[in-house]
Amino acid sequence: MYQELTNTKVLVERDFMNKVYGWMAIGLLLTAFVSYFISTSPALLNLVLGNRLIYFGLFIAEIFMVGYLSARINKMPVQTAQNIFIGYSLLNGLTLSFIFIAYTKNSLASTFFTTAGMFAAMSIYGFTTKKNLTALGGFLLMGLVGIIIALIINIFIRSSQLSLIISILGVFIFTGLTAYDTQRIKKMANSNFHDENSIKKKAILGALILYLDFINLFIFLLRLLGTRKN
């Protein structure tokens, strides 16, 4: 009986994580497609990146969408959660379109595959480890707050040394957060075992969390490893 329950739990966790990774992959593909499409159109690039008001408006909208989805996930219909996630992925593609004009295609590709490898390794670790990563997660979240403050400060002082330090710390923090978040998301499967709609919505939330880990890890690695265009 115990073995049957254990096997059922494992299957539920794997099925749930497959949903999470599936939605995460959809989000990344949408973001990449929109970013590349915008980068091929000078008019759209100028509209998105040439107007600071529009760019920061998009950025604020992204923050609102993430906050709204995280806070209201349990009260909204499944379709609404899916639409918000898709909308956020598309919107993020607009704000990330600059990478295609700032960095060479080869460095974008190599950095993406490096990110994918690191993300996969840490996500597998987070899923399989028996060690509780809660304490590590708390430490990393504090580090994330520190990075955000440092990024804001560096907007004004424009220090290349501080930018390098932020990028290095960012890679370490989001590498660790990938493992921590994977373990945290894995636990969601068991808390919603009998509610299919809750499982679907939690899968969207889990996809958003890991999507953000992947994107941020990619951006910080790109700042370190990417080759800028002349």
C-alpha cells in the first residue's frame, strides 16, 4: 500500500512538472519569436526602444502582470491565468528585442545553450534532491533584493565594475533559485492532488516562476559572455 502511494505521488509530481515545463517552453518560444520579429523591423524597434516612456510603460505593465497573476492565481479562471502568462511572454519579447541588435547571433545562441544546460542541471537537482532548500532560497531572495537595489544605483553612477559584479552575482543567484524554485513548485503538485483546475493554474504559476529564472539567468550570462556588435 505504501509503495503504491509512493508511486502515485511520483507520477503526480512528474505529470505536474511536465505541465510546468510545457508552459514554460511555450513562454520562451513566444518571447524569442517576438524579440526576433521586432528586431527585424526598424520602425517597430524605434517605437519600442526609441521612446523611453513607452519602454518603461511596457516594463511597468510586465511587473503588474507578474504581481497580479501571482496574487490572484487561486481566484481567476484557468483560461485567464493562461492568457495572462501568454500576454506576459509576448510583452517580454518586446522589451527584450534590444538583445538582437546589441549582441551577435553566435553569442546569443551560445549563451542560450549555456543557460539551458545550467538551468536543466539545477532544475533536475531541485527535483531529485532530498535536501530541503528553503534556507538557501531565503538567502538567495535576499541577494536578489540586493541586486535590484544595485541595478537601480548603477542606473545613475554607470559603473562598469559594479555592472560586472552584479552580473556575476546574478548568475549565481538565479542558478541557485532554479533549484530552489523547482523544489518549491514540485511540492505544489501534492497540495492540489484532487483539484484539476487548481493543478492547471498552479502549473501556470510554476511556469512563470521558472520562466523568470531562465530569462534572468540568460540575461546575466549574456552580460558576462555575450559579444556585442561593433
